[in-house]
Amino acid sequence: MAPSSSPPVPRHVAVIMDGNGRWARERNLPRLKGHQAGAESVRACLRACQELGVTHLTLYAFSSENWRRPEEEVRGLMGLMKTFLDREEKVLHENRIRLRIIGRLDRIEPRLRDHLAQVVEKTRDYDRAHLTVALSYGGRAEIADAARRLAERVRAGEIAPEDIDEEAVAAHLYAPDVPDPDLMIRTSGERRISNFLLWQLSYAELYFTEVLWPDFREAHFREAVADYQHRKRRFGRSE
Ligand code: FPP
């Protein structure tokens, strides 16, 4: 029997930042105010990761389904991404944090897409910490895109169908060099994965909290990590 052990600090934490709309509604504010307050929570989580030694953080900022939201809200969220880049790029350089963006970026407005690409490029050699932002992202789309790329490689004669195994699929995901998340946090009381990192979350520990995302700060992040540290991870093995 393989031994099980309490895990150390998670290497990679993935977060579904939920509850911005409800936070704003409770205060009679427009939804965008909730997203703005949520951007502060992003900064708080980055700080918590640095304090705790969590080296990889992935944030679900905008799902493929979010395109169905009112145009004004979509524009507001994209504006927040721009503000985030403007304000946080310095922090990325100071702390040698590599930024990655995952998702179908062809739908993102070209100016923002170029700005994102520039920061991704400028931080690509950093390896002290890794921030991945899922933008226009869907887990099924990511797997479908990997399947298409593999099929193209078969057609080009680069690989044979028999070469397609789990490792090959994983190698064709959007950020293949990022390790799978150890812990997935979802705020606001919802208990769903909502098409987030479907492949990568296979063995992640899941943590759900009632706290709304704009209220989620360093202390909440630390609580989630402490909860994770009490779990026994077995990866399908017996006790
Ligand atoms: C879900 O809350 C949240 C989002 C769709 C957007 C999350 C985006 C941010 C926090 C902006 C900043 C992000 C970065 C990386 C700079 P919801 O609107 O679905 O809330 P509700 O379920 O209460 O309506």
C-alpha cells in the first residue's frame, strides 16, 4: 500500500472568482463596481501566494460563456484587464512573475490582445512565480483545440494516431508547462467547476467558500490553503 501524507503548501492554486455581481447588488451598486472590488482581491491573492510560497496562481477572469453578458459589462471587464495590466505590470517585473493568458484570444479586442501579448512576452523568462489568467476561456474548448492540433499533426505526418495518449493531449493544452492545480477555490457558495480547467483539475482538492469574491482577501486565501493542508491526497491509491 502506498503511504498517504498531508500535503505541503500547494504549488498551484486555481480560483473561480465568483460573486462580484451579488456583492454589488447587496450594496445597490452597478455590477462593474463588484468586478472592480474583485480586482483588489486579485492583488490580495497575489500577495498571499508570495507570502505562503504558492508559485502558481490561475484565475478564471472571463469564461467563453461570459460573452453572453450585456455589452457594457463585457466592455467594463475588458477595461479592468487593461487597468490591471497598467497597474500590475510593475509588480510582475519586481517579483519576477511570469504572466500567461489562456483562452480563445481571437475574440479579444486587438488593442487589449496586443497589450496582453506584450506583457506575456516581457515576462516570459521569469520563473519565480507564475500567474495565469483564463480569458475567453472554456475547458471543453481547450480540450477540443488540443484534439484539433493533434489531428493536424497526424495529417502532417508528424505523429501517428497511436502516439496520442494522455501525455500528448496534456502537451497540447494552452499552457502545457504549468503543473496541474493542487487546489481549486470557488467563492460565493456555488459548487460547480463551470468549464474551468476540466483536464487539469482531475486530481485537485476542491475548496468552496460562501465568501463573495470582492470580500476574499489574504486571510481567506490562507484559510483555504490551511484546509488543503489537512486533506489526504491519494491520487486514486488506497490508504
Ligand atoms: C464572476 O462574478 C466574476 C467574473 C465573471 C469576473 C471576474 C473578474 C474580475 C475579478 C476582474 C479582475 C480580474 C483580473 C484577473 C484583473 P459574477 O459577476 O458572476 O457574480 P454573481 O454570480 O454574483 O453575479
